[in-house]
Amino acid sequence: MATINVFPLPTSSSSLRRLSFYAPQNTPTLSSYSRFTPFLSFPSISLRPYTSIKPRSLIIASALKNLSEIDPVPFPDTPEEFAAKLPSDAGVYAVFDQNDDLQFIGISRNIAGSLFTHKKSVPELCGSVKLGSHGWKNMYKTTGKVPPGNESGNTTWVRQPPKKKQDLRLTPGRHVQLTVPLEELIDKLVKENSIVAFIKGSRGAPMCGFSQRVISILESQGVDYESVDVLDEEYNYGLRETLKQYSNWPTFPQVFVNGELVGGCDILTSMYEKGELAGLLKK
């Protein structure tokens, strides 16, 4: 019988290995050159049970108990009683008024802290509370309806972010003829308002880092102030050049307190860091 040789195309001589197989007499012998196949390794497999993270909606929906099965707790009166009688852990709570009517169901990372806030803001609606560890939608089954505080659009129980004041406009529009010179409008503005900041951009979206810094400092002081966008060419047309002449100060932002120019970002920052600004702003 003949010997059969098979020669696959090698990629490199060092990676080839000759394989020979013994066969009995009168049996064809097969010899081949083949690429070496390295040992195959498999990634390790963990035998720990798989646990998926439930989305918030599923956690809320997986209630352990209905409200009827939970004992009510009277609302404490003092901060010390809140800390002693209510948990500071995460969980679900249901608030009832003095007539035992369900008013609000909430989920919080700190139950005692949330209930203390409710007691301060709406004491007339805080008679008792029922506490749970998971879920709230099944709690609705007790009354068969959504509590008033959880209805769409109700903001009684949810803290809303404060609305930012609007920036002032010195003129009714660029194409409207002014009856009073712009410099007089500036003078009236800074003298009738305790604090005025002339900035680049709006207080909600400053257009330069210096203006952003000034707004941040004023916000941190918790004072009421007015802001004017010197880049607003529609309603504050010509303000930049007129203000430079009025204040004899060439750059922006400019901050006025009680009708007097305090300065720009550098001066305001220096006073803030030295602790001198708070006293000036509260005069």
C-alpha cells in the first residue's frame, strides 16, 4: 500500500510540528504536517447565584405588606423624638392626617429626615405614619385610589427647586427710542437696588468664568440681588460702553452694593475668601 503525505500551507516553520501515526502492516500510513494547536483555556465560572439589580420601579412595586397590616405610629413633636422613634434607614412610609385619611406615600433614603421635613412644612396633614421596607404601589390597595399627595401635579409633599430670578432689562427693545438716557437708567438701577451684578450672560447661564464665579459667590451668601446681562444686544443695547463710562471700570463683571461699585471678580473673590464680603452685602 502507498504512503499518503498531506502538506497544508504553513504560516511559519517554527509553528509546524510533524505528526506520525503507527499503523499495522498492509495498512496505509498517514503522515501530515499541521499547525500546533495550543492548549485551550476556558474562563472560570462562578458558582455563586446570579442576582440582578432591580430597577427602582420594580422595587417600588414589590410591596411586602398592605397598609392595613401595618400599625400606625403617631408623628413625634420634637427633633429628638423623631431620631428616637423613627428609623433613619431607607424605606417606604405612608402619612395619614388627623382623621386617619391617607395623604401621601413616599420612598426615602432617610425616613426620619423626610418625615421631619413633612412635619415642618405641612403639620396639619401629619397625624400618623405607617412604615414599610419595600414597595408602595400595593399600599394603594387599601384605599383603592392614589393618595392626594401622589397625584400628578401635586407639589405639597415634594420639595421644588427654587426658581431663579429673571435678569433685568434696561430698555423695552433695541429699536425703541429711549426718553431717558441710558446712563440715568443705570444710575437709577444701582441706587434703587441693594446689590446689582452686571455680568456676561444670564445668572442661569453665565457666558464667562468670571461671571460664573461672581454668581456662585452671591448665591452662596444667600442674598437677594439683581443681575443684568451686558451681552444682551436686544434689550440692553449700548450698555457695555455706557457702563464703562459710568463706573470708570473697563471690564466685566461689575458688582454694585448700595449704589457703589465694589469691583469685579478678583475683588469680590478676595473679599469672600477673607470673610469681608458677608458683612458688606448685609448692610
